[in-house]
Amino acid sequence: MGRYQIDFKQKQANAKYKSSQQTQATKAEKVAAIKSTLLSQAKKQDK
């Protein structure tokens, strides 16, 4: 029982770490996407 709990907690910690890394990456991607859409909109308005 004890060993199983330790394994489970380690897996949870790994999953949390991975998901936090992924959210950081997706945040950067979202910011880049927003910037590109804003730039394209600005270019359209200039024409």
C-alpha cells in the first residue's frame, strides 16, 4: 500500500510538472497567434 501511494504521488507530481510546462508553451503560442492576427488586421486597415 505504501509503495503504491508513493508511486501514485510521484506520477501526479510528474503530470503536474508536464502540464504546467505545456500551459506555458501554449500561452506563448496564443500570444504569438494574437500578435499575428492583430498585425494582419492592421495591415488590412492600412490598405
